[in-house]
Amino acid sequence: MADNDILARIALCTERGKINNAAPYPPDLKGEDGVDELTEKALNDGVDPNDILTQGFMEGMGRVGKKFSKNEVFVPDLLMAAKAMTAGMIRLKPHFESGAAKHKGTFVIGTVRGDLHDIGKNLVRMMVEGGGWQVIDLGVDTSPEKFVEAVKEHPGCAVGLSALLTTTMVNMEETVKAIKAVSPSTPVIVGGAPLTQEFCDKIGADAYSADPQGALDYLADYTAA
Amino acid sequence: MDFEEIGAWLEKGADTAATEEDTVEGPTLRERFLKTMAFETDTPIPNFEFGYWDKTLEVWREQGMPAHVVDEASAYAYFGIENWAVLSCNPNPMPVCKHEILRETEDRIIYRDHYGCVAEINRYGDRSIPHYLEYPIKDRASWEAFREKAMDPAHPDRWVGFEDCVARLQHTTQPIGVHAGSLMGVPRNLIGFEQIATMPYEDPELLTDIINSFGECIVAVLEKALPRIQVDLAMGWEDICFNSGPILPPDYIREVVGPWYARISALLRQHGCLTYTTDTDGNIWPIVDIFLDNGLDTMFPVEVHAGTDPVDLREKYGKDIKIWGGVCKMRIAEDKAAIDREMERLRPCVEEGGFIPTMDHRVPANITYANYLYYLDRKRDLFNIGGMPQY
């Protein structure tokens, strides 16, 4: 299989959520190699790990993310794609550690103080990982101090803040202020069910995203700028 | 809504006496409910609401609400919110263990609930939805063990207080509701969000087995309850939609869950219950057709900011759809002009009938007491809403 063919196949299997050969889903790919085997084969054939990341995983996750934004696919499809991508990422891990493969950047994410909800945050984490970013997940109920600590530890990172409730989204403002006080240029993206662009503007965050793909699109624009 | 809310809903069956009196002269609340849901518009619409987040009443007391308003019951009485009665019968899984606190930290309480879920809640601040840490159903073996203990349709604890409730409600003037159970929401809480979301692709046999077992319990309970008293509404609980749609694939919902909705709705209609709804939250557009095709005809709570606009629903489905909810809480949090605009926007749909306007979820604490009063007054003025407030 030529490099382009195998990369296209990795992208397709990522998009369709085909994890490995043994996985029964999707039915039309049953018995065929999935992202796990294809990534191993590509590496053995000498394909550049960065190409596997960008033309394989990122391409596949990008396609499913765009469909998700348009309500053409749903959370289960996004999760299956993320599972498939994760299987391939495990194969790439040594190449990230050796420096042969490079992340697009570092993204620190967490649910803000007082809020224990993590479903939306986890979906964004998966998509951003699939977009080639190293993700530092601070978990739920994250204090402004903890975000600031992570920003200091990962210079040049971008930050994502999540909240589910109107009562906890107000805590985003305090976190944005704390981050901007120590690192004014750090981009902060906010998201969550009750949020709006207006609220984002009011608290001084850099971007609001209604869905995971929007966060990824913002990060892509940010790195390109 | 979580297990605690379901419990509170069921407990209403044991606590209907206090709210049984009608709050307006003329047709009873029950008659007004039935007429509204039959698109007849000559009587006041029931003044229902969804309830309040924990912190809301506390904040409102600081903003001037009387000190005696301390919980949902006293708030409903004060604001003139009306209510329906609920039959005491439980289609949900039976408890499998004792509810116990496992440990407490400075800011969290970690507990095991009576289904075996381990969860944590904040000790202070928002405690509305727990953060689940461990789920009782992990695979087929743990499901079968759970089913053995929890899913017996004939379990006597499903009927605690039922006979007394039936006797008490014989001459009620309130609409009588029955809990129509959960086919996806409670299984989600027992399995885990990410796990259940991918089960239709990775282990559809197990998930279908679980859903069928839940469906069998619901049908068994309704078959026994419905002949005993005339029920006016059936409300299930799913909470399975986000801003991005449902957490299970729509094709799977149509194939596996849809037939249960059809069976339940047929049973309800056979016994004269013509309003069947379920609490979905979120963006329901990808599955509205599935609900309607299978007889679940009333959408609740129609969350506008999540993408489910009642005006759009009515435009597409006309009088094939009934709406309960649909007032955008985000607009009510703004100012009087925004509240006016929201109410005027909904007015033509409400005036068509088949629409009980309520806030599209529990009232959050960022809505001021003054805004809430203004909203209730405008609702009453514009929509011919019933209820007699004390303020």
C-alpha cells in the first residue's frame, strides 16, 4: 500500500471509528484492519509519524467533527472515532517522546471551580487530542490557581474552560482574569451548555465555542496566525 | 434531573393532599389541563413550572422574597404555581443496596446510592447533579446480577402507598399523572455516559437486553395501575439530549426504544390517557420524529438555548405536537424588554393550544427575583394562565 493510500485508510478508519481488526464496528469494515494495525504498518513501512498524525488521525477526526457540528453524526460517533484515534496514538507515543512526531501545541482544559460535570469537557478533550494537540486535563472543579499553575508549567499553551450551569459559569470570569494576569497572551476558550458569545466577551475570554469542532477550529486559526 | 428528582416526582404521589384545592374559580385544574392539551383554548392554561435549582430560592430571599418561602412547595404556593397529582407506583429499578456516605472531604461528599453508583457532590454551592465515579453495570455479568435484584416487575415495593393514593385521588381536581419510567436515562446513570453511548456499536445485544428489561417493568406497572384510576398524563424521564443531540444514535433509538414508546403509548390511550411526554432536555430535533411516530406526543422541557425552539417545532409539526416548557431561561435572566420579547414570540403558539408554557428547565439563580415575578405576571396577563399568587 502506498503512503497516501495507507494514510487515507487511517483517516477513513478514524472517521468511521474502526479501532482494530477484531472490532465489530462498523459492520461494513468487519474483519478488516483498523487504526491500530494500520498505524503499526505505516510506521513499519517508514511513513513519517507527523504524516500519520496530520493526514491520518487529524483528517479523520476533522471529518467527524465537522459532521458532528452539523448534526449529521452524534456523540456515539464522535466517541468511536476518538477510541479509534487513541488506539493509533498509543502506537505514535514513542515517536512523540523521541521528538520524531510533534504536537500542534499544548491545550490545558478543565471544568471550572464549583462544577463537577465533565461530559462536555471530555468531548472537547478528545477532539483537540485528535487535532494533534497535547492535552493536559485538569479534571473537574478546577480552581483558578490550578489553571494558573498549569499555564506557568506549559508556556505557550492554550486553555479551555468548561461549565454546565449558570451558577458555575460565573466562576469562569475569575479564572480568565487569573490566567490573563500571569499570561495575557494565553488564549482562553470557553464552552458549555448555558454559555453565549456575549458572556464570553463580557468575561474577557478569547473565544466561545458551541461544540468541540469550534474549539479545534479556533486553535487551528490561532496557530496559523 | 437525576435520581433524586425522579424520587421527588414519585413522592408527589404521597403528598398530593396539600395541593389538591383548585386555585381559580370555574373549571377545575384537571379540566383546564385536559382542555389545554386538547387544543381547546377557552379556559385558563395550567400555571405549571419546572422547579428551581438549589441555590435559587436562597438568592431570592436575599433579594426580597419572604423568608417563609424555603422550598419548592412553599414557593409554588407563594407564586401561585399549580401542580398535578402523581400515582404512587414505581416503574424504575428497585434499590439494590443501602444509600451510604463513603467518605467526606473538605469540599466533597462521596457516597454510594441505592443502585450501587458511587458519586460525589459538592459540600457547598451547587449540588444539583452528582459527578459519577463508578457504575454498577459494567458488563453482562454485573447487569444480570443487577437485574436479579432490581428489575422484578412484580416487586411489592413498587406499590408502596398505591391503594391509599388511588382512594385519595378519586375525586381530585388536579390532573393525575403516572411516571412512565426511563428507557435510556436511568440505564445511562447505571452504565456511564461514555460507555452507554458506544454500546449500540460495540455491544448492542447487551444494551438492547437492558432496555427491554426496563420496558417490561414499565409496561407491567402501567398495566396494573391504569385500570384503577383515570390517568391524565404520563411523564417519563430520559435526560438524554445535549446541545448536540441525543447520546444514543437515532437509528438505534428508533429500532430499539421506539417500539417501547409505541407499546406504552398504546396502553395509555387504551386507558384514556392522551398526554405522553418524557423529560429529554437538550436538542431533540434528531429524535422528534421517533417520539411522534411512536405516540409520545408532548415535548418537555423544550430547551430553547440548546436548539429546541417551540415556535419551530409548531411550525414543522402543527397540532401533531404538544409542548410543555419552551420559555427560554436565558431571556428571562436578561431584562423586562427581553422577557416581553420572549413572551410575545411564543404567544401565537400558546394561543393555538396544546402548549403549557413553563421555563425550559429549573429556574437558575442568575434569574433575579424581580425578573421571575415579572415573567410570572406577564405569563398570566398574556397567556390566560391560571393560579392565584400570594404576592
